[in-house]
Amino acid sequence: MKLNTIKIAIVFALLLLGGCKNYDVLVKNPNLATTVPASLLLTGVLNQMGDDLAWTSAQEFNQFYISTYTYYGTNNYDQSPFINSYFGGSGPNVSQSYYFTLENVVRMEAEAVNAGATDTNPYAALGKFFRAYYFNLLSQKFGDLPASDALQGSANPTPKYDNQKQLYIQILQWLDESNTMFGQVIAKNDATLAGDIYLGNNLQAWQKVVNSFTLRVLISLSHQAADPDLNVKQKFSAIVNNPANYPILTSNSDNLQFYYNSSYNQYPKNPGNYKQTYSRENISATILNLTTTLNDPRTYIIATPAPAQLAAGKTISDFSAYVGANPGDDMSLLGINSQAGVYSFENELRYASTYDGSNCEPPIIIGYPELCFNIAEGINLGWASGNSATWYVKGIKASMNFLGIQDNAVITIGDNSQVVLGSVTVSLSNYLTQSSVQYQGDNATGLSQILTQKYIAFWQNSNWEAFFNQRRTGVPAFLTGPGTGNSQKIPLRWQYPYGEATANATNYKAAVQNQFGGTDDLNGKMWILQ
């Protein structure tokens, strides 16, 4: 396995270079070898889902941590990845594009059939899920995309763009078909799936992932929940209230997670590289302001106490000793303050002390804590029956437990040089009884609590979901200023790759005109946000 750096221009090459009119067949290339087993192709496709998890640019622009020294990057939102046609993980290996990933999805499906499978098989069910996963990710970033008219290679090198509503109707259809197909292959005890590095070829586990991801997609469409063509509320209710037909994740043991190893896929921070940035990166005030105000024990997991606060006499258990850096501040001020010990550093004792990440939690791709908060949000909004408070508390407990926090848990505290400073004993029960944490009901205040807890639970996982949720809801307030650039605004989208303006000029211009009045604007409001 390996994390990969993705070039958006190559992603759009995929959308332009091969396939057919129908959504279900992405690439048909007669020159491709047909001897690679479907199981091996599946392993490669799954590996690609490990992009943008722990300690990547996504987590920086999610405002979980920030750079305080320009040599190691900036906090500027009008630079990469929003403008420079870049997105993906920041792992140590050579980049691999989504072109090859989606091409391998098609080859995987074909090889399964070539090996004797019927059209209804586990690889086909996963193929529909992968299409939904990647097109959702791309559309959340850009807006409209070449889709139904794309992927025809030389037969149509200039495909039109599908509008975002059409695309989401198709995404939801893929997911429903994937769930149905999983139900069919489970019913006939199909045991042909192999190569699954995440869930051990467990079809029931994958069906739970598909439906849990569907709830993520439906929640992301909250601004368009009344659209009769999407049926967001009805579909959300059908999944939440009918687990027999739509099984979902039931605990952290069901999480779709990414794992590292010390041989060829090392944790992004490790003993071999952490000293390059251990004094040049700090925890963002966006998340620390939340956790310290709530007396949240996840503070001790995330950060070190600020050196200046310890020097002033505060103890390692004092939440006020943990101080975040404002990503909106100018880099020169951030650098001066960081070197003076004003800010809390990343918890290097947890996140950089091993090559395989075994001292910390594995990053989640699609997980149970998020699912709980998505259900709580949907019930709060009146989309489904149930008790939103119950799901809210389940989400908090799942997030805490995932990080190893339970009643009487002992957390070791270190500094950014991995020197042990002591330990703190925490109580999850006491945390939940605080008036500031207790659910305030199915109202705006309760909704804000759900969204705040969901944001904290996204710490170093789930790709760009913390950003997408904040963009959709405004919770929590992201910090801005001279240091964030973009006229001190948080962008609403990514610009299309530069090559699109020339390679597919007519359709590119039409898409930009239809969505954003002719300007490929970082601050343009795409359909799902209207």
C-alpha cells in the first residue's frame, strides 16, 4: 500500500480519454492486458482510497494543524491545492492518478466476469460504489463534471459537462444499485471476493459501508433537500429506519480504515522525518478553541501543552495550557510566536514515534463516529424518526473510544521533542454530563452541537469531509485573516484544471458560465450549496 499525490489535470484526463455514453462503463480499451486478476486490481483501487487522510494538505486546510514557517508550506487558501490543479495525499511515493484507479475499476469488473462470474458479483457491486465515491469527491471540489458524455477517448475528446444535480441523481442511483447487488450476492453466499485489504472480503461489511456512505452523500445535499428529483429526505429515512434492507455501520469495528507499515508504507509522521517540521507546525486554534472550551480530553490526544504556558506555571492537565495558532495570522507572526513557545505543537509522542503508526489510531476513510452524527443531524432536521440525542452521544463516545478515551483512561503527555512530561487521567462520563456538552434539543443550538462534535471527530481522517461540512454549515467558524489569503475568505470550491480551458474550451466555458457567470471562481457557489 502507499499514499499517493494526485494531479487534478490527470484526473480530468480520465474524464476525457475513454469510455462510453453510459455511466456504468467508464473505460473500454482493447489494448489493456486482460490477465491481471480482479483481486489484485481491487487491492490497487482500495489503496487509492488512502489519499488525504492523516497529516496531509487536506488536514491542514481542514484547520486541524497549520504551518508556522513558509519553507514547510503556508496556510493560504488561494494557493495549492485550490488553484494549482493539485489534490491528494502527500505520501513519499510517486503519484498515481485517478485515471488508473477508475480504469482499474473497469478492468476489475471485466476480469471478474472473464473468470466466470455472472454480471451480479461482488466486484460489480464494489465498482458502483467506487464510481459514486470518486465522482462525489470530484464534484464536491469542482461542481459540474464531464460524466455521461465523457470517457469516450478519441471518439469524443471534448465531452459536455453534466450539471451537479444530474450527477448526484446518478451517484445516488449507483449507491442504491450497489446496496441491492450486495444483498443479492450475500443471499447466494457468493465467496468469490478476494484482495480486500480493508474488510477481509466481508460482503456484509461492505454493504454497511455503502449505505453509511450514502447517508454522507444525502447529508451533503441538505441545501437541496426539498428537490423532488433527489428525494433526499425520503432516502435518508429509508436507510435509517430500515436496517434490514439498508444495513449500516454499528460500531468502530465496522470502520473502513487505512493502515500503515514500517517497510514500504510508513506513517506520514515518523522518527525518520518528524524533526523536519516538529518545531514548524502547530495545532490550529480552530480545533483547540473548541476542545479546550469544552474541557475535552481529546485535547491531550491532539496537542502538547504550549511551552510558554508551562513556563508560566500551568500544569499539563490544565486545558488553558493548550493554545492553538490562528491560521489567519501572518506567517511572520506565527513563526515568531511558535519559536517563543506560544502555541501548542502536534502530539509527536503519539503521531511521530513509530514508522507504522502503531502508537496512534489508524485514519478512517468512512467511519462510525461520522455516521452517528449524520443520523443525529438528519433527525434534528426532521428527515427521519428516532432520537437525535442518542445518536449524538453515540457519536461522541465512538470518537472518544476510537482515540482510546474511556473512563479512567490514562493519557501520556509529551512535548514536541517526544519527552514525556507526565500523564493525565480522564473521565468520559464527566465530559458528557457537562451542560455545554449535553444535547440541547432538535433546534439550531442542538444542530450546532452535532456539527461541532462531528468536526472534532474528523481529526486527521476522512479526507476533506471536515472542510466540506464546514463549507455547507458554517460550523465551526473557520479562522481567516492575512495568512489565509483569498481576500481573507475560505474558498467554496477548487478551480478546474488549467488544461480544461484549452483542451475542452467550449464545454469548459459553458460549465463555468452556467455555474459561476463566466468566472472560474474559488468563491463561486456551486449548486449543492445554494
